[in-house]
Amino acid sequence: MMAKHAGFWSGLAVLAALAAPVWAEGETADTVVATVNGTKLTLGNMIALRESLPEQYQSLPDDVLFKGILDQLVQQETLRQSVTDLSPRQSATVENDTRGYVSGVAIDAIVATAVTDEALQAAYDKRYKDAAPQKEFSASHILVDTVEEAEAIKTELAGGADFAELAKAKSTDTGSGANGGDLGWFGLGVMVQPFEDAVVAAKIGEVTGPVQSDFGYHLILVKETRDAANPPLDDIRDELAAEIENAAIDAKIEELSKTATITREGEGIDPTILKNSALID
């Protein structure tokens, strides 16, 4: 039985070896795959072009894709060489594209090491460790079109009418109205400014308003307040990561700028000249 098992595993190993891709030996990114009037096209050029292709092309059979990419590179190089005089616009565009791509390479290198678990935790602690607690509010409102309507409803409420029932019957905010005007819990910066200001100033349990906003006239009932809990780090991970990346990029640019010789000869030029496209025709 052991011999049979050994043969079984040996067979699997052979199959695995046959199934694995067999790369040609000795090739590198600099391996020349074609030459056009002395200009060499390399295997690296082909691989980079393949990686930039849409998925439907990358899934073509290897031999078809290889020939197609090689043909395209040869054709592109042949066409490129046929252009012997670029316009100022074309030259500037080539230079800008190259500058943009290579600066992107530099940025990728910077951010690759900037965002770590330690950096994220430090950014989180810096934001919330000494921050004053933010309040959240539980409130309901009744929204109507005119101040007269709002005042009439407020009179009904003062006479003992139920806020939730009036919200269901008369509020033009059908979303919250169906729930008796309940807006749930919300923090600062969520509601429009006049509404938020009224909520912050309101006494718990007392109807405030009418308060005018772009939506109409509000009667507001603040039911409860509480200190908002800090969001978990994972909830704002992407936001913190972006801050860390931007800070790392800014720091690197500042570092490089200190040792670079930079002059800004164009600072005295009339800014409206940027609209003069005829300069690069």
C-alpha cells in the first residue's frame, strides 16, 4: 500500500510540474524582442504593455497576446519614428506626461512605507486623545411651509397636543413624519445651519421654533443629548491613511526642495496668458 501511495504522490508532482508555467531561461526585462531602425524594443516593454491592457485582452491565449503586443510595439515605434517635428503643444504634452508619470512613481515609493499600523494608531490618538467630547442629539421636528402654520401647530402643542401625532398628520417631511417627526441621533455638521443652531440652543423637552431653513419652518423637540463616542479606528482607517500619505508627500517635497536649485522666472507673467493657446500651435 505504501508503494502505491508513493507512486500516487510522485504522479501528482509530475502533473504539477507540467501544469506550472515554464519561463524561458536567460530572458530579462532588457531582452531585445525587435529592432526598428536601430531602436530596440524589449521584453520589459512588452510586459509593461500587457499589464496596461483591459482584462478582456489579457485573457487572450498567450501566443496570440504575445504576437499582438509585439506587432503593436513595432507599429508604434515605426509610426513614432515617422514624426520628425513635434509642435510646441505636442512636445509640452510629452514632457508633462513623462513628468506626471515619473513623479507618480516617486509618490508611490513615499506612500508605500508611510502608512503603518503604528502611524495609523498615532494619528488616531492625536485626533481623539485630547479632543473635547462632541455632543449628539436625539430630536424630532415638524416641518411646514409657512410661519403661520408653524405658529398654529405650536399653539396646539402648548394646549397639550401630542408632538408625534401632529408630525404624522401635518409635517411635510414625510420621511420623519411617518415616524412622529423622529430624526434619530445626529451630531454636529449633519443638519442645515439654522436647524443645528436651534438644536444646540434648545432646552431638552421644550418645543423650539418656528425655525426657518431652506426647507420651510421647523418646530423642534430635543429629547436627549449625549457625548458622542469616538469612532473605531477601522471606521476611519482610510481617512487617516490619506492624511498620513499627504503629510509624508508634503514632507518629502519640502525635504527635496531644500536641496534643489529652484527659480520661478514666471512669477511676474500675467496669469491670463495661460488662455493664449496660440502660443503652442
